[in-house]
Amino acid sequence: MNKRIYSHRLWRGVAAAICVFFSVATFMAALAYERQGDINKVLKVKVPSQTVTADTNYYPASFSTRESLNEAVSAYNIQAQTEGSVLVKNADNALPLKAGERGVTLFGNAAANPVF
């Protein structure tokens, strides 16, 4: 066998083995990160918890419960929708509409892909 062909096959095999190794290692690292709580239970590792104090809580929440946060978010969403909505009123025949016409066609990206 030609020495050059043998060298190419050898390096091709080494490169393939390295690719497989790194693929398996990446998958296992992601799996271990996802299941770290279960791994800690099996290995009986106690994760230290940090007590939140005024010195460690840099961005304190102004909501005491999750329900109050959800209510505030809902109220904000309704306010944003109300302020962002546009009501077309044909005052003093500003729009060139016929007397019985009720529909208006909208053009633009936002008309085709509305963002809510």
C-alpha cells in the first residue's frame, strides 16, 4: 500500500473519531446541564443557596406575588394596545369614501404581518 494513501486514511479516521467524540461530548454536556438537579440528588450534593439581602438584591421587584405581576403585565398590555390602536373616523368627509362604503384597505408590512 502506498504510504501516502495510508497516511490520508489514517488522518481521515482520526478526524472522524475526533468529530464523533466532540459530538458525543457536546450532547452529554447539554444533557448534564439540563438534568443537573437529578445528578446532584444521585450524587448527594447539596447546592449552596444564597440568601437575598439588601446588598445582594440589586434589582428588587415591586411585586410581592406572581399574580400581582401578571395583573400589572395585563394592564400594561391593554394600555399599550389602546394607545397604539388607530380609529379611522371619516370626519367632514376627509377620506374619499362613498356614503355607504364601510371598508378601508390598508397597505404596508404591518397590514400583511400584524404585530400584536
